[in-house]
Amino acid sequence: MAPKSVQAASEMPAGDPKHAARATRSAGRQMRSRLLDAASLLFKERGLAAVSIADIAASADAFPSQITYYFRTKEALFVEAACRDVLHVARAAEEHAGKQLSPADYTRALVDSVMGADAVGFFVEAMMLTRRRQDLAPLVERTVERLHAEGLRAYAAEMAARGWHSRLDPETSARRFWAIAIGVTLEGHAMGRAPEQLATEMLRLIGTQADAPAGAARLKIVGAGNSDSSSEA
Amino acid sequence: MAPKSVQAASEMPAGDPKHAARATRSAGRQMRSRLLDAASLLFKERGLAAVSIADIAASADAFPSQITYYFRTKEALFVEAACRDVLHVARAAEEHAGKQLSPADYTRALVDSVMGADAVGFFVEAMMLTRRRQDLAPLVERTVERLHAEGLRAYAAEMAARGWHSRLDPETSARRFWAIAIGVTLEGHAMGRAPEQLATEMLRLIGTQADAPAGAARLKIVGAGNSDSSSEA
């Protein structure tokens, strides 16, 4: 909870209507999140058409009316779940890639994380859905913008922190990453490719993103292999 | 007509059943082509759901039963029209690009041609459609393979004929071209981008494909500008 809320709560009696409103908002956020989690799993497993609001409500231990209260329609819930998923996966990919020691391992970790989840395929379907549901387009637009902006921020920060040299300007590199992820996913689904094949294809098309300065291993390599010296005999 | 057919026709009397079968086949091909032309225009204008078999038949001056005879379903016609369109556009793009004099102009001509038509967006919808209509996937698969194979062949031939040096191996370059075209189209539609914006974004993400040998302008530049000397006074 933010400091402002804590302070406000200490100044108010427990029965205060603002306190009750906060509690309701917090419960509302939890319910929303639970509905999105359940929807995401079901939609990725069965697709939009084969999942009903009743299915999602049952899976989230909620009432169908709670879904229509928070999301209005199944399609709006689909798009919001897909947008949330792809942003989660992008952040997890950056975290995983941030632990790698070379530019090549960094790119591989990004690609494996992003293509290993169903999130890009789910997001591709959400993008297509906005063609007939223009009212849902703004959330997809904002999500594409966030993928680009957060990708740029993370990539530029990694290059700077490690002293790596990006072959393209970082913004183009981040935008290209997502365009290729989306293109490879859509082609791959049409070709019946498995997730590992998608990752291999994407890695091939991304190529080398960055170079480490020649001869300078800037990070100490630790924990390579299972050294016997570290095991207790 | 292929030489073999001409020779065969000269050996047969006019009333020969093989001749009649050939005439029927040729009329059938023409009708098929007319139905595909009409379908392509209508689908690109209004989308799959808003076009009926009766609309396409009326537009092609044909009977609805001819559509079901040649294509069985509206969805199969949609996929076949989209696959044909994207292959046509790819060939027209190669032809247009083949007239350019520098690697940068070559790439720009390819990108402008491919993104200027609605063909990639139409093909993206066909790809998505195969997710719920697995029976239509084989044609889409073959089309992706042909886009890759024909792109590779054309690109490798241009590089060799002009003495340009491709930055990536030609197969990766061709596959990357299409993945980016598809990714940029899907993102762009979701973002409400105009075709010129799609071309600009794609050009940015493709970057430099190839380099001309330094200092060697290998082709003579002719016909630049409208010279007054060629007009009849």
C-alpha cells in the first residue's frame, strides 16, 4: 500500500466511508486479477469461441455477473487478458535476459522467454479481434506502445550498463524485436510450428543485436559448471 | 499455351473428346480466376463476414453454385484469394525492385510495393482463419513456403547480377523480409496506421539489406527526369 494511504488510514476511524471504499477497491482489484488469470488460461487452451463467460466464472469461483460488471463483454476480457499476458512475458524476458553474460546469450534468453510462452499468439489474436471490435483497439494500441517503450528502455539500459554496442539504434532494435516476434508467431501458427521452432526461427531472423567490446570480458563469469570444489564431501 | 498442347491439338480432329475436355478446362480456369478476382476485391473492401457467396457471384456475373463447385466454401475462397493476391504482389514487387539502381532503392521499391497493396493484410487474415479451419492450412503453408523460396531466388539473383553484397545470407534476408512485413502489418492495423506509415515502419525495421561495391556504379543511369530533347516541338 502506498504511504499516502497508510497515513490517511491512521487519521480516519475504522468505520470511515473512505476506508470502506478503499477496502472495496482493493477487493475489486483482486477479483479483477483472479478473473483475468482464469480467462487467460482458458482462452489460451481453447480459444475465444470455445470459452463462455460461465466457464470463466466457474474457473475463478465467481459469478458471471462479476465478469460483465468488470469487463462488460467476453471480447473485452479476452483483449485485456492478452495485453496483460504479453506485458508480463516481456518483463519476465527482460529479467531473464538481464542475467546473461554475453550479447548472444542475452538475445537468446529474450527470444526463448518471449516465444516459450503462448503470450504472443494470444496477443496476435487480440490484435486481430480489434479489426471487428474497434472499441477494443485503444488497449491494444497502448500495449504495443508499451512493448516498444519498455523494450527500448530495458535494451538501452543493458547496453549502457554492460558497455555493449548495439548494431541498430536501440529504438529500432526494440521495435524490430516485436515485429519479428509477431510475424514469426503468426507464420509459425499457420505452419503448425512448435514453440521451440518459433524461437529458433526468431533467433535466426533477429541475428546479432549487439557486440561486446573486443577482448574485454567486463563481467566476471561465476558458477560456470558444477565445480567439485564447491560440493561438500 | 504450352508447345505440347499446340502439337497435340494439331494431331487431333476438332470433335475429339480430349479437345473438348481441354476447352472445358480452359473455360473452368477462366471462371475460377474471375471468381477469385471478384472475391478478392469484395473481401478486401468489406471483410470475410460482410461478404456472402451471393455477393461474389453477382459481382463476377456467375451463379452461387459455381462458387461452391469450384471452392466449396466462402472460407476456402477467402484463403485461396488471399494466397493468390500475396503471391502476385510479391512478384510485382520483385519486378519493380529489379529496375532500381542502388541497394537502398531496391529495398525501398520492394517494401513500397508489398505494403502499398492490401495483400499482406488480406493474407494475415487468411493465416488467422486457418486456426479454426485446419482444412485450409495446407494452402497457407505452401504460400508461406513459396514466398520464402521465391523471395530467396529473386534476391540471390539480384545480388549476383549486380555484384551487390547481401549483409545477411539471402535465405535469412528473404525470410526476415516476410516476417517483418507480416508483423508490421498486424501491428499497424491494430494501431490504425495508413499504408504509407506501414511502409515507413517496415523500411526502418529492414534497415540496409545489401551494399554496392565501393566506388563502382555498375549500371549506367539512363532516363533520369523528363528531358525536353525527347519531346516533339
